[in-house]
Amino acid sequence: MDKVLSRRVALVTAAGVTAGLAVPGVAAASSTDASVGFTLDAETLDGGEQVTSLTLDTSRLGPIDPASLTTGTFGVHVEATSPIDTGGQDIGYALDRSVTAARLDRRGNIVLELSHGEGQTGGGTLGYINSKGRNVRLDLVYTLTQNAPVRTRRGRPVSIGRFAQRGLVNPEVDAFTYHASRSGMKYRLYSPTSGHGRRPLIVWLHGGGEGASLPDGYYDNETTLRANRGALGFATREAQGIFDGAYVVAPQSTSAWMDDGPRFAPLIHEIIRDVLRTRPVDPGRVYVAGCSNGGYMSVKMTTVYPATFAASVPICGVVAGRKAGDPPLVPDAELAAIRTPTWLVASLDDDTVDPRANTVHAHELIPRSEVTLYDHVVWNGHQFPGHWSWIYVARNDPSVRGTHVWQWMARKHR
């Protein structure tokens, strides 16, 4: 386990039900003093990462009869707290998680499926600190209680003595490796498992909430992949097939890109050079995409490095000033000088970044740019805040004249 996970996911032991406790059906059970570990199984949903199940390392107890498992066999409680000071804001939670199914995996381990879904409280791994404008990984402490014995296939009842929480497992996130540039900027890198020859490189630039909070010593190199599917979308089987195998790099800002875009641009470019030097990447197929703060930075990168990118996809980005009267973050003359093929995306109900003053304005100035404007952000029947239009790009939804955004990107070469 890497040191970030071991720091952020607390290790906890909780007393289980043992023989002799006054719980119906348990007193006669044989018990084990062995500690059974369990992992937190997570998925990054469109609205952020949630713990969706727990896997108990029970295979070594012998073959378990799946018929002895019910949704009430184990109780699950979680307490989530912030790893840094929140200024008094409560961003955590403490509650019982509902078990929706109990089953065995192919190794014979017990898997407890937990109720989860977009907008559901209690499953999320992140909390947003308003005063800092940052998402942070919550310290999660799960406690398991055994309410009834499980039985082996030979009929022996078993109750477990102790449970020990292990790490957080998210296969999509864990496929990205940890790195840091010589300048100290952290980044995560996905390496393709298919394709041949020199591959494309997709640079994903996160939103403002996924940067570090260095006054608190918080620089986790993880929230970029856990807060939304922006980078993960490009690592899916569908995207990898379209790009014929692509590297995906997700740098993490030490604050927010909009704080100092001109200073951050060469630090991002250094990471791109690192990947070009150490991986078989085609320098003519480097793409940049990003949301919100990262949408601004995607535009900025194409003004500072006009010969680097084959295409750019800024999502709900900022080019105007932060507030009325402020100078624009990307002046009109710079927008008009962009020659990188650009496809802008936003939702018209975005109440965080004015889509007309930013996305529409940039589209009107960037030569031959494409634009997709949605009325609302709705996916799988759930309506998200209007600012979250990156969900559509992460799902390859935007299309122009029958061509979707990933296919459009993949066809662009410098």
C-alpha cells in the first residue's frame, strides 16, 4: 500500500460477535479469535467517489455456504472526519450503511454490497471545505458487527472475533501511478495496456477543488481522480479503443490554476516533457482537456505553448475576469491568436462560471473552434449542478455533425 493511502485510511479494529453473546443464533456458534481484514471497495461515480462495498478476507476460514449470508448478517457503521482543519465546518458524517446484498466473490471472500448512488449521503470519500475551496479525502473508520453466524459448507457455524480495516481500493484510480516532477508538482499517470507504437498523451487539468492546500500541508495527488471522472474517462476501455491506447496524465496544482496560470504553465509543460522523454509518446498527438479552473488552464496552455497540442477541450472554463472590472484572465487578442483545434463545452445553467461571458465568448474569438452548450447537466436521470458539464466529456457525449468529442480529438495530429 502506498503511503498516501495508509495515511488517509485509518486502521481500525472492532470487536465482533463471539460465542456467548446474547444474540439469537450466535451463542452456539464456534468462534475464531483471528482478525479478519476487510477492504473498502470504491467507485468514482459521475458525482464523485463512493465506497460501494466491503470485501472481508474470509476465504481462509474455509468454504462459506452462501445460503448463510443475508443482508442482516453484518452491520456496517462509518465515521468520516476531515484530515485538516475546516474552520468549524462539519464536512464528515457518522451513520449506519445499509447492506443491500451479501455474497461470496470467486475467492470465497464475503462481499457486503452497500447502498450508494448519486447524491446519497454517507458513501462519499471526499468532503468539500468551503473556506478553502478544496476537496479533501476524508478519514474513514468503518466498524463491522456480526449479528448472526455464517456457516461453512459442512454446516459449522462461525462468528468472527475481530475485524481490521485495510485500504481503500478503486481499480480505476489505482491504475494511475504516482509521480512528481523535478519542480515538485505531483501527478498521476495512466499507462495504456493496448495499442502499439508511439501512443497519444492526454493531459487532464482538474478543477479548483482538486488542488492542494499547502498551508495545511495537504497535497494528496489523489482528489484529481476521486472527485469526478474527468481523467478516468480517458482511461476506460471505450476511450482507449478510440485513441488506440493513450497515456493519461493528471497533474495536481499546488493551489488553483487560476491563482497564477503563467507560473503553472511551464510546470505542467515540464510534466509533459517528462512523459515524452520516458514513455513512447507521439509528440504530434498530445491533447489537453480540463474543467473549470482546468478549463481556463487548457486555454492558457494553448496560448503559452501554441505548438504543443494537437487539440484542446476546455470545459466550463474561465477566460473573463474573476469579477466585474477585473482584467480578463485570457485577453481577447490571445484567444483570437489560438491555432490549436479547440472544442469548448459548458451548460447554460452554470451558476458558477457564466457560460456566455466565458465559453461562448471564447468560441466567438478562437478561430474555427467547436462548441457544445447544454441546457442542464443530466446523466442517468440525475440532474447535477450546471457547473458540472465535465460529466458529458467524461462520457464522450458532446458531438458535432455526427462526430463525438473523443473521436474528434483522436483524429487531430500536429
